[in-house]
Amino acid sequence: KVKQWKTRCLAGLMAAAAVLMTATAFAADSHKATAARSGVVRVLVTYTLSLYDPDSGSYVGEVSGYSNGSGFGVGTAGEETDVFVTNRHVVVLDDGPITLSGETYYGEYTFTGYYILLDNYAYHTETFSLDTSRVIPCTVMYVGDTADADVAVLRAAEPVPGRVALALQDDEATLEVGDTVSALGYPSSSDSATSEGYLLASIEDVTLTSGVVSRFFDSMSVTAESSGLTGRLIQSAASINSGNSGGPLVDENGVVVGINTYTY
């Protein structure tokens, strides 16, 4: 089912500053879109970043870090699942030049874990501490290469309690310009709602922002070479920011029509 959906309707959500709108303008969202929050999870990837002098190649040191985003369940719609779709850029960080504290290094990433967070106290962003009793570890089933769509698929070690697979769009032609869509996920801006330094991850913290479909276009229309996107894209007025990456874009019936990502 994942493969079938990938070939039919994988799409990125392109959100540009000129088209961002607040969700309050679209108060007519159906309860079905809201109910789709039960299929959304917060994804955490931990890593060690080894730093090298860009000129001599000598080893300088290493730092710990993390990447986080959103994901959504796939499988039999409405049933608990252990398979989740997210963005490639959530689970993969490419080696290369990196600037830290004003200094430029060559960085190489070693990934130490992939997790789905179960509640708001699983991971502390300041101490990089992980409570393993509050997460479910994952393995990467599929990850797009740099020329592929911005998509990855994770398998959790067990079904995630309270999280279900979402219905997937059968025919992309059923979505039209002017239709209302909703972006679900865990935008990083919401984490500032707590001063405790944890990543929010409960179902209650899944945000929903809505807007209309502005247009569809092929990735060849994207001029920024660094966008890393291919395939068919949906431009929407639904507000998103860092952390929404990998979450679902759903229609008014709560059916997944695309994967949230961001580019210019």
C-alpha cells in the first residue's frame, strides 16, 4: 500500500511567505480533518556530528545533535500501525560544510537513533537527554536519494498506542485549486509554549492550520537547486514552519493528499 501510494500521490506542500494565512480564516474545517490528528506522530533523529578542518582535513571534535519533524501512519485506515511516512530531510542530514559559532568545518553525521516520541517529556532539547521509556525506536524502511521526492518511511518497533493509519488519496485529480486543505504536525514554534525545553509530542499538541490549494506544479518550476524536490507539488495557503516537515496535508475528509515540506 505504501508503494502504491508513493507512485500515485506523493506530493510536497510548498508554503511561501506571500501565501501564508492564519487558520482562523478557515473556521469551516470539518471534524474529519481534525480527527486526522490521531494519525500524526513526532519523529526524532539523534546524531553525532564529527567536525574536520576544511583545509587540512584534521579532526577537530564532535558535537551531539538532533533533527525532528512530523510523520503519519499508513496501512489499514483507522487501525493502529507501525509504519510511518515522513520527509527525507527529517531522517537524513547530508555531510558537508557547516558553520558553528562563526567557524566553518566539514561535518560528517553518524546517526545514533530514530524514534517516535510518545509524550511531551521524551526528549530535552537543551541537555539532549532521551527518556527511552517514552519513545518507540524505529528503523528506516525507505529513504529517497537526493534526486528523489523528499520522503522517507519508518517502521516502529511496535504499533504506536493511540496512533492510527490515515486514509490516502486514491486519485490526485479529486483535489482542485480552491479546495480547503489542512496541514497537521508539530511546528517547532509551538515548542516555545513550554519553557521546560522538551519537544511537544502528545496528540493534543498536533496543530492544524488550514488554507486553500493555490496551484499544482511540477518540481521543474522550482528554480532553487537546493530544494531537493521532484514530482508534483501542491502550493497551499496553510501555514507551516520547521517541525511540520513530514506531516500530512489532508483534505476536508481527513484524507492524506500530500506530505508537508518547505521550499522557495
